[in-house]
Amino acid sequence: MILDDFIAYNTNGLYCRYADFYLDPQQPVENAVITHAHADHAVAGNQNVYATEATLAFMELRYGNKKAKVSYTVPYHTPFNIGEVQITFIPAGHMPGSAQVLMEYRGTRYLYTGDYKLQADATCEPIEWVQADVLITESTFADPNTQHPDPVEEIKKLNDIKINILLGAYSLGKSQRLISMINQHAPQKTVLVHHRIMPINAVYKKLGYDLGAHQVYNRKLMKEQREYVYIVPPFTFDSYIRATGVKRLFASGWKNLQANQQDTLFISDHVDWNDILEAVKQVNPQQIWTLHGDGRQLKEYFKNDIFVKIIG
């Protein structure tokens, strides 16, 4: 039997009262199940944290000994229990260590996706599918009008730009994916990386990911025109709004984050509309619960076939 209140939001985040744990809590809590290490999903100061090895490694880099009082490293496909709920991490394809959370309670299976993507990505584990009675999916881009282009074709746009490029990207996950893709699909480019991104790259290396050739940024280099691509975090990208002699691009699935309408680079680490429909097909749920976005379009689309509940 599906329990309508199996998880629900409270002031600390998404809570399972049947076993007293939170999924990606927004405030420090007693028991936190963390899907991945992005700051909007992994906060410091929790008492007990359950996460994959890679997620804990990135949290260690960001938070040090404040990442948790007690950390439990849980491999993919290895069930563990909190109270009466059995939990299993399933690869989510979002970034290294990202996990969907399969929760089994009294014969019913609930699958929380966290952030996930279906596109191929050499810098993280590919998504895997399991079936569940309830699919609890992020709905960041749950709009029929949002369909992300082929990321390889997007990155190949850089081949046609013969001046230096200032490329804005989130430091964890997106930057590393871009380094790898540029090396593979625009190999004549020389990749320069902001110094704050380099420690993250070092964690990737320890985890076994070879990103390809790149070097830390040197101001003297960017004064030359040698097809450099300088990858910078958002705050640096915004501070260079008046930069001259470079092409400014920002890699994102969001239209409002593109540098301008002519110079776009739509590379997203989230599912789009068609991806969510594929997830529904693969998981084959009786119900869909949506969060982290707007689930109204999904509710309308499945109104005659699958019950859709918007929980956040």
C-alpha cells in the first residue's frame, strides 16, 4: 500500500517520519541521506550522513570535519536500514557519486531521484533504472517546451570560435564535464581552469576520472590569442562582464543564464521533459510525486493514466 505521507516537507526539508531521516535536508538534522554533493543538497553539520564514497569526498573538500559527526559510506546497490525502511543507492548520472534513493517499506517501493540525467557523461557513473511503486522525481525542466540539445553538438560550437573563450560553469560537476568534452570534441583548444576549481579536479583524479589536459589559469596566457578556453565559476564570470578580446559563454540548461541569444551553450546536468517521460517508462510507477520544480505539466500530461502529486 502506498502511504501518501511516506515523505513530506517540513522546515528542515524532505522528511520520512516512518524512519526519522531526511533526504538532502536543507538544515542540519540527526539522520541525513544525501544524494550528491552539490551545496543545495548537501549541507554541513548533520549528525549521521549516509552517502556514496564520492559524495563524502566532495563534502570533505568543501566542509572538512564539519561535513558530519558520523559518516556512513554506502556503495551503490548495497541495501542498508534506517529504522524499518530499507534504502539502496542507485546511480543517478548527475555527477560522481550521485544516487537515486530506493526506499522499501512494508512491501512498497519509493524511488527518490535526487538530481539525475540521462545524457552520456564520461565524468560520472551512468544512470541505472529500477522499478518502483512511486517515482519521486525532480521537475526542474518538466516542461514540454524544454528539450535539451545534444551536448556534443553544443560543445562542438567552440571549434568555430577562433578567439579566446571565457566559459562560465558551476565548479563541481559541470566544469569537469566541460574539460573532458573539450578535450574530446575540441582538442585544438587549450583548457585553462580557475584556481578554485583545481582542488575539485584533484578529487576527480583520486576517484579515477581522467578529465584530460588542462592547466591552472595564468593571466599572461590569456593576453595571447591561442584558442584558450578559460573555465571560471559563476562569480568570476559575472565579474568579467566587460572583458574584451574574449567570447563569453555560460554552460547551462537555463535560457536566462546564457551570455546572450547569439552565443548559447545549452549543456544541462538535469533531465528535460523527454527524459522524465523516459524515467516514468523505465520505473513504471503507480504514482509520480514531483519536487524541485513545477509538476503541473506532468500532472496534466498523465491525468488519465498515472496519479501525479506535487509535493514541492
